[in-house]
Amino acid sequence: MRLVVDLIRGRGVEEALNVLHFTPKHAAKTAEMVLRSAISNIQSKDEGGRVDPSTLFVKEAFVNGGPTVKRISPAPMGRAYRIRKRSHHLTIVVAQREAIAKPKPAVPKAAAAAPVAKPTAVEKPKKKATTKSTKSEKKSASKKS
């Protein structure tokens, strides 16, 4: 399934449908059904349903592992082989491309040329000098008193 999904990631919807339709892999049928469902969902989500399919593209497409069904097949000499029937979770996200980007508003030259204030240096507070007393000094001080 991952081989098939890698073919359509980032492509336009119409192109992706053509690729999936003519891919000989068995997983291509399932991926095509999921892609058609995603297209239908985005069209029904839009209130008017007037989404142009030429502006749609496959934004994300990924496959995660699903539950595995374990079966046992008889093997020679009283043994058994384990058969794992794997499944997957297929996710396809379809989005609409932006038609034409709007131009950004022009910045006045006076505002662009304004000098930027430099940060001032902040002095760190000085630490107080402390004296450390050793064990021998503490003993001698306690004996004196």
C-alpha cells in the first residue's frame, strides 16, 4: 500500500485518480476509493459544493499499520506455521490550492528606514563576599566559648 500511496502524494486530484486507476497493484483500487471519498467529503463540506476539482491536490497521504489477524497453518511433523494477515489504516488528505496570492501592502520608505534602537547592556549585581569556615575553625570556636 505504501508503494501506491507514494505515487500520488503531492499531485493534483485528477492526475492522482488517473495514476491509481491505471496502476496494476491490488492496493490501487482501495486507494482510489479512499481518494474519491476524500474528494466527495471536501465537496460536501463546502456549503455550495462548488469546489473546482482542478484546484484540489493530495496534501497528505500516509499508511499506518492496523490490526493483524493471526492464523495457524499445519506444517510437517506436527508443527504449525503462523500466518499473519495484516491490515492497515490509510489516510488521504485533500486540500484546495490558493488561486493567486494577494499582493502584500507596500511599506512606506520612512518606516522601513527608521533606525532600530540597540539594546543596552545590563550590569549584573555583584555577589557579596562570603567567608567559609572550616571544621577545625568551628571546633576551636566552640572550645573557646
